Amino acid sequence: MAKLVSKTYGEALFELAHEENKASEMLEEIQSVREILKSNPEFCKLMLHPGIAKQDKLKTVEEVFKGRTSEEITGFLRVIVDKERFGDIDAIFQYFIDKEKESAGIGVAYVVTPKSLDLEGQSKVKNKLLETTDYKTIEMNYSVDPSLIGGMVIRIGDRVVDSSIKSRLNDLTKELLELQLG
């Protein structure tokens, strides 16, 4: 459900940004608002508190954001509060950011390996992804998961390539169990 909400509202925000020809400005603004919200968890608790009336929350959004953000962003935040979707705001903003990057030809890749890759290894992975995708540039995010044993897992958007030994061992285990039972 949360993914559907973030997609619906994120898509609406994306369309608004492009209709108004303000995509890059709104991207920057959304990234800033997102960081501000992350650094102020008390504000988010206030906006999610069930004992605070919706009208008070709307007034707070007006007081905090009006004049500091564009009318589009302030209006969008009012809609989010009015529809009681503030709990999904981070996912909505992330959807918009990902969609905007996608439309600009920027891929975001998450690479998980069993041990840290050196700069040469990171460069090889990045170059291979640039060769095999239609992206102009790729933002790389590397992390380590020793349980993979070997290989790597790469995620770009909804696509996942899992060449880890852990995954292969799990597949082999399933095949052996099916042979035993069959």
C-alpha cells in the first residue's frame, strides 16, 4: 500500500514539476525539504500525532513552509497533510527524486559485495553498468554483506542482479530438496 501511495503522489508531483517547467528547481527544493524533515523528527511526530487536529497541522505547514518554499511545494505539503499521508512523505519524495533522475538519464545503483571493493573494482563495476544500461551517468552506492560469501548483488530501480554465492547455494539447496522429495 505504501508503495502505491508513494507512486501515486510522487507521480503527481513529477507531472506538476514538468508541467510548470520547474523540474530541476523542484528536485533541489524537495531534496532540501527532505533533509530538513529528517533532521527535525519532532516536527514529523507533530504532523503524525492523532490528537492534533488536521486544521492545526495545515496551519503549521503554512507557517513553516510558506515563503520558504515554492507555492507548488507548500501546496503539495498541504495536500499531503489534508489527505493524511504525511507518514509517506519520505517515500513520496524518494519516488520523485528517483523518477526525476531516471528522466535525466541518471541511474542509481546499489552494489552489495562480501568485502569492500577497491577503487579499481568500483570503477570496473560502474563502467560495466554504464555499458549495459542506457544511463548517461550512474550514482553508485556500495555496501558490504559478508554473508554473500562471494559475488555481488546489484540493484538499479526495480531490477536486481544477484550473482552471489549465497544465492547460488540457496538455489542449489532447493533443487536438492526437490530431487529428494520427488
